[in-house]
Amino acid sequence: MIPGVDPRLLEKWEPVIGLEVHAQLATESKMFCRCRRIYGAPPNTHTCPVCLAYPGALPVLNAQAVEFAIRMGQAVGCQIRSLTTFARKNYFYPDLPKGYQISQYDEPICEHGQLSFYLEDGSMSTVGITRIHMEEDAGKTIHGVKNESYVDFNRCGTPLIEIVSEPDIRSPHEARRYLERLKQTLEYTAVSQADMEKGNLRCDANISIRPRGSQTLGTRTEMKNLNSFRGVERGLTYEINRQIQVLESGGTVTLCTLNWDEATGETQIMRTKEEAHDYRYFPEPDLVPLLIDPQRVAAIKASLPELPAALERRFTEQYGLRSQDVEILARTRQLAAYYEAVVQAGVAPTDAAQWILGEVLRVLNEEHQEIQDFPLKPAALAELIQATTQGTINRNTGKNVFDKMLKEGLSVTEIVERDQLAQVSDTAALEDTVRQVLAGSPKELGRYRGGEAKLFGYFMGQVMAATKGQGDPQVVRSLLQQILDES
């Protein structure tokens, strides 16, 4: 099923999708020069003769960029070439000062990998990765007012890897899940910040339609400007629908490159086959072939962190968590580490998950924060959770204490003692409160004993209000039931 596409037509036609993902590498400097790689700097302030293509300026390969490419290749099970070369990809555009882009062509550094992930129905999907190759980024053209355009060359020479998938994807949702897992893997390995809003991660898609059951690929189109997970899903759905309608009406799909417009929810033709680029690849004469030391590759593989799929599996098995909760907790390495630190401080795994998925993520969303910026340390949250599970305070009071800890920077003990929030579990005192509440609600009591059992919740609320929320709910519930059942 693809929401937005007639399911009867999907019984006849099958989408075939492959993604090409560009990820900026998290190096300090650019690919072939020592200019700093900084996002958001004033235009044209991080450039030099190399990235501006001055005559006679020669590129020098960034060793960390090579290591990051190998690191990502190992994370997705690629084979690493022992010898890899660079090529010139020739095309003219104002933000490409050399008139060509240094890339890789027939000898990419990584080949033949795969990436596995779960779909929403719990099934596992595996998408093959054809290749990962290194290249440099172009600059940025800025279109202003009065029909004027400007070029910022700060981004020129920023190191990229391009991750090219096999055409194994069969739905927009699967494409989104693949891209989400790819982003997660880039972040876990610290290869890229993978921030789509900052252009660290950019996605193009190749889409074709074929009769279901056929092994022959149809004519494909390429979609560009898919700059968000939602955009990928919407754009692919639109193009699948469009191609099916063309074929259903007896037409043929034209080989072309399309631009996705997020605002209008439609595509626009950028160029057709006749206008397609002939990149005229040829070997880069200013860079020698790169020999990759197998021992270095082994050392990089050994240094990989626990990857998302393995961490999710361990959390499920070790902590007994639900798969949907694990997926959220493992979304970033930092959130997963925070969760484990709370558990290791002596909190039951399910209690830690409940608080983090509830209160912690609520605050992070409201404040637009990342977990690494969250002011409450794992030990402090663990102390609060223990106070609720041990009966010092109840859960509702715990939420109030949580908010005060964030605002005031005080500990659980300090807030509970200062505000006299300790939970009341004294049976005699609570019994008196229950009887007073019932005595003050004769009409409701009569209706309850007349068969309106739902009024039990009303009495619970009244008793908890009378104790200012400090009554032990379990004790209150037991006493209330016992007294209401009295003849």
C-alpha cells in the first residue's frame, strides 16, 4: 500500500526506487585544501587559491576524509578497494569555479554493501549499496531580488561521500526508512552531522514503474531537491502516481531530471535526455592513485561503535523494552547513552524508558534541545525516578518535582523537603481523609451505591486533592474501595 496511490493500480504496477545520497563529511578542513569547513560563515570568507581554482594551485587529499569514507563503508558492510583513483567530472555551472568536480568514477573507494532496517509493520528490509565514493562539493548560488544572483564559494571543496543504493526500494515509505537509517548510521559513526536543514545530507531519487512481476526496469526519472524525510515520501508518491497515470493512458515515460517543489507538492522538468550532461569523466592528473593499507582498514573497522541495528537488538533483549520504544531511544547515540546511564544508576529499565520517552523528550521538543544540552544529568533523573518507585513521592508529584529541578537546579531531596511533598502513606490519616470526603459528598455517595460505579474516579480525585496530591494512590484506592463497600 502507498497512501495517495490507487491500490488497484499498484496490483498492476510496481515502483522501483534507488537513492543517491550526498553526505558532507565532518572534517575540520576541506577535501583538497586547508580552508576550514564552517556552516553559516559570511559569504566567500573561507576560500583559497585551491578551492577557487586559481591557475597553478594543486589539490592535496584530506587524509581524514579518506578515513571517514572507509569508516562509513565498513559500517554498511562494503568492500574497501586496495587501490582507488579520482576523476574529473566536467560540467559548467557558476558555483563550480574549476569547471569540473573532483570525484571518483570507475574505481570508488567502497563497493557492494547493504543496509537493513525495520518497517512500520515490523518486517525487515535490506537495501543493497552499490558504491560509496568521495568527491568535493560545489559552491552555492543565491538568487536574490531584482533578478540578481550571487555565488558563495565557502562550500566549494567541502568533502562529500555519495552513497548510491541498488534499485531495491519498492515504496516511498521504505525509501524514507532507508534514508532515516542511513542518517542514523552516519551520526553513530561520527562521519557526518547529517543535518538536512544545513545541507549536510542531500538526496536524489531514481524512480521507474514496471508491470508487477516483471524483471525489466522501466524508463526512469531522476528527482532532485528532496531535502527532508517528508519531502522524500511526498515527492516519490507524486512521481509514482504521475508515471502510473502516464502508462495507464497509453503514453510513455520520458527520461528526464525533475525538481521537486515542496511548496506546491509537484515536480518540474529540469532537463530531458537530450539536454542531459555528458560529464566526460577522465582521470584526475593532479592526484596519484590512492593505496589503502589493509591493516588500516582493519583498525578502522575495529574502532566502529555499536551500530544502530545491534544497539536496538541489545536494548530489546537486555532491557525487555518494546521495539517502538527502542527505536526512539536508539535514534541517536547520545540519547541511547543517556538512557543507559540512568539504568546503570539503579533504575529499572522500563521505568527509565517511561520517564525519558515521556518527560525528557517532552522538554527537549518544547525547548528545541538535543539530549547533550539537557540540564538534568542521568544521576539526577535516576534519583527522581527512585523517589517515585520507592514511594517517597507519587508519580504526579514527581512530574512537578521534575519541572522544578529543571527551573531551579535543586536536587529531589531539597525540593521535597522544602515544599513538604513527601507522600502520605499513613493508613489512619488517609482513612480519616477518605471518610471526610465521602461525608461531604452524600449525593454522589448515594448515586455510587445506586450503581454508578464510574463515580469511584470522582472520589479518588477528591481524596487526592484533599491530600494536595501527596496521598499514596495505592493506599487511597484500597481504603476508598474498602469504605465504599461498607454496608
